[in-house]
Amino acid sequence: MSMELLTTLSNDFLWSLKYADDYNVLIKVGEEPKTQTFKAHSIVLRARSTYFRYALSNEWAIMEGNTYLFTKPNITPESFEIILNYIYSGTVILENYDGEKILELLVAADELCLNELLDYVQNYFIKNGNEWLHENINEYCHIIFQHNNFQKLQESCITMVSHDPQKFRKYGKFMNWPDNLVIGILKRDDLHLEEIDVWNILIKWGTYQVQLSFNNSNQWTLQDFEKLALKLKDCIQYIRFYHISGADFYNHVIPFKILLPKNLYEELLYYHQFKFDKPPQPTILPPRGISLDSKLIGTRHAALIASWIDHQKNFNPITCHLVPYQFNLLLRGSRDNFKCSTFHRLCDNQGPALIILKVKGTGELLGGYNPNGWNSSGTWIESMESFIFSLGDGKDLFYSQAILSRIKHSNSKCAIDDSPCIGPCFGTSDLVMVESSRHANGKFIYDLPWCCIQSCYERVITSTTNFAIEDYEVFNLIQKST
């Protein structure tokens, strides 16, 4: 059938809707005081909608003479007018409607079993209404997730929250989310939150849902725990407990151990007691976001550092869909030793490198990025892309403690010292590892003093100028292929 013929038929149907006098259906739509009565033809309604096919049957229909009388109080007149025009013409124009009106239209289309319209409007909404949805998801998520046919829109909401979880957890707005939204988020591999944060958020959500006080769990009764366990029984399976540290497991999971299946809890307890490097089962869910072999930082830190590498201004690190770099561990001091020679043996000629270290005593996480990598050339590496940084104690979810310090333009020629005689060295003294040793009890003890005195880089990243460290890690960063 040609487009010209389709257009002619569409116009003919619209003309019959507006001007023909042979209608035999009166549909009263809306609630007082906003109601409107529409005229239509039963043959058209039945042909286009399975809902009307049954609603206008002899078993359901109310008639006055030869006219069907029908009421739909749960659909707004504005939405029904759009739908009626669609039923007659097969077309719909949505550009002039805001997100709330489009959502009303979706609910009406679902009610009337207009699957083609439902599919079209969802695709339009996802493509053109994401900004509105981003701002209003907390208010409208219950409507979206109570309709089974809104699957595309539901998945869009889940993806949106997964890519920016910090925005949606502020002010406790997530407390009212429906179960299927929470479960959909928990299933995501690309949710950029530490697993312990996911667990704590889930507990807060669950306690609010069953009207318990999160801050007074030590006063809960057995019945309170059982009530929470029932609420969370479909969620627990999606928590990646094996990617929660031992300290966090003992501090945050064990107090709620009654919520876990007994066999799972016993396996986790055994795993943490004997400090296995890997989970005992190959079927364990992988870590979220990226694969990151680190004892110092998590995926949210990796996302933040990736944003600094890519110069993303005003970057919320949780919004990135996937961190665009692979973090390949080259060295861990507590595993490989803290010698400068070991650093160069394992990290030279590996390309762009990231250093992370934990300061002894303060727990500060400091680091630096070398876009060229080390080669033991004995010369200075010139760069405008290198930087050093502090992540504070690493526990701040909103990065208020994070400090980024880029190389000064005037000092770009001495951004990094590539000497084989010392370890990582940024600037002349901005962040430097200088190996020293002392002899005690027949052994050489490496004190590993580090120096951090602001000189060539823009900002001071710590008030501690000379210090030892608990551990440090070096990663080779590889750009992922797209």
C-alpha cells in the first residue's frame, strides 16, 4: 500500500471522527469537574483495540437505544483525545507534551491495550524525555514500575540510577522505591558503588519499608529481624558478599547475619576467617563496574581517577557507564616488597602508570599518574598530563576530601623524574619515594620514607611532608577499545 493511499485513509478516518454523524459510542472520560464526552464508532474501536473489543461486547456494554454508553474516569480527557486520534489515524504527535503528560498517555495506552502505541511512546520517552525522568524519577517510579508493559521505560530508569547512584540516594529519596526497581539495580554489573555501600543502602531501604529504625538495630527483636528478612529475601541473592572486605563484613554484615541464608553466612565466615585470595566458587558474581585487583581503592575511586585523566570537568565519577581504562596491577608492596629496584623491575616499560599509596598512621590515600610510564632513562619526563592527588581516607562517598593537583605549566619539563636510583618521583619533591635502609638484627630493614612537599605541582595534597606507608600499588592503565 502506497504512502499516498495510507495518508488518504488516515485523513478519511479523522474526518469521520470529527464530522460524521453516524457515531454509535459515547465515552465519558475523566473525573469531575474535568470530564469530557467523546463520540466514536464501535467498529473502529473494536478493530483497533482488544480492550474495546471486549468492553463493547454484549456481556459488558451498556446501551441506550442504539448507542453504547461508556465511562473511563481513570483516563484524562487530554490523553484520551490523543488516543482517539491515534485509533482513527494511526499517528501521534508528542512534541508539545511534557513528561508528566506523556506518562499519563502511557498509562492510558496500557489500559486500553494499545501495544503499538505503548511501544512507540516508550521509545519516544526514552529518547526525548530522559532529562525530565532524571529529575522526577523518585516521584513517578511507582507508576512506571507497577505496569508490567513498561519494560523499556523500567530498564531505562534502572540504567539511569545505576549510572548515577549518588544523585538518587541523596536526601533518602530512594527509601520509597518499589521492590522491582531496587532488584533491577542490584542485578546490574555496572553499578558504580562499593559493594559495602550497596549493602548498607539496601539495609536502610529495607528498614524504612518495614518501619524499623536503622540506627537502633541493637534494639530490634527477633520478630523485627524476621520482618526485614522477609522484605529482603528476593534482594539478598544479588549482593556480592565476596567483594566486601573482611573489616566491612565484620562491622556491617555480621550484625545482620540473620538476614542471610545460613549456608551462605557460614561460607562467608569461613572465607574471611582464612583470608582466601579468591571466592571458593566459580559461580560467584563478579565485582561491579570494572575488574580491579586492589586492596587500597575501589571502583568508584577508579572512576574518579579516570575522569581526571580524561579532563572531564564537573565530573560525577559515578555517572560513567564503564570506566574507560583497564587497571592492571603491576606491583603491590606488601606482596612484592618495597625496594626501588623491584619497582623498576616490575613497572618499567609498561606504559601509562598509576601509583596509589596508603600513609602509615593517617590512613590517607595518595597517588600520582604518569601518562608516559617509567623507563629508568635517567632523565626528566616532560608532561602536561601528569598529576598527583589525595583521596582523603577513601571513605568519603561524595569526594569532598579529594584533591587533584596537576603539573604547573611552567614546570612541565620536570613533571616526573625517571631516575633508576629512586622509585616513583613526581616533580622535584611533590610526591617522591626514596628508598633508605638500616641494618638491624643482621637484616636490612627498608623504612621506605616518602616525601611530599609541594613544588612543581599546583596544590598541596597532604600536610604530612615525610612519612612511611602501609602499602602501595602500581597499575598499568590501558585504554579500553570501544
